Amino acid sequence: MRRGVYILLLFLLFTAAEAQERDSAMVNMGIIQDGDTLIFKNIKEVVVFPDREFKNKRQYRRYSRYVQKVKKVYPLAVEARELLDEYEPRYYALEDQRDRRKLMKELEKELLDEHKEELKKWSISDGRILLKLINRETERTPYSLIKDFRGGFSAGFWQTIAKLFRNDLKDGYDPEGDDKMLEEIVTLIELGYL
């Protein structure tokens, strides 16, 4: 009986101690001004976009499909930025052009092994969105990236291939103009709303 009371008492003490722990997110700064306490707290940024008015269901479906495509493609653009941040210093640290080419071939092989099957299922519009998002994330056009890392001939070759599929590797990203809707969707994804 005594043992049961001790166990119950210990259990209650531990649960009471856990309930008394302060949540570090709740710590706020504040000042007292004219007898009022003003508390300062960082809150999540709120982004307001104009309300989308769709004339019909077809426009809404097209927008919904576009959102799904961006959600599918965006992680690869983020990965491209991270890889650029990781490999660009290593690339330029190498003196020999042969070592640079070898590094790029290894990276290309690794990326193809990882994403080849997924990319086979993509449409041309998925690729177009990826090009725009790579430009957005890296702040460089895909053409300039290819030219910097693979050379001018390779960049020209891939530009020709892109033109065959009505794409342009030299197109910039314009968040205030042509790519305004894409920027809105990506911002909503980054904030966790989509």
C-alpha cells in the first residue's frame, strides 16, 4: 500500500513539474508605458494578394493544375540552389579544367540517377516552370549556369533543344510581370499556406 502511494506521489510530482515548464516561444519583451504593458512578439509574416476572381470553372481548374505543377517542381529548384551553393566554390577552387569537367560529370550522373524516372513523367510545361524557378532561386538564367559550368557550346546546344520545345533558357524571371502568378504561388508555398 505504502509503495503504491509513493509511486502515485512521484507520478503526480513529475506531471506537475512538466506542466510548470515554460514554453520558450512564449517569452516576450515588453515595456510599461503610461501604466500599460506593451508586449512585443514576433509573428509570422502575413502576405496579402489580390483575391483571384475566376470567370468560370475552367479557369479555376487551370489555376489549380498550375498550383499542383509548381508544388511538384519547386523542391527541385530549391535543390538546384542548394547544389549551386555547395558545388560552385568547389568548382572554382579546382585549377585544372579536367578536374572541373570530372566534378560536373559526377554531379550530373548523381542527379540523373536520383531524378531520371521522375523527370521522364514530366510535361513540357513542368520543365518550363522548373526553368523559371531555377532562375528565381539562383538569380541566374539556366543558360548562364550551363555556360559557366559546362561551356558555351553546351549552353548553345541546350538552348537549341529548349527552343524546339518552345522554351528559352535565356528567359529571365519577372515576379512583377509575366511571372506574377508564379511568384504568388511560390510565396504561398514558402509560407506554408499551400
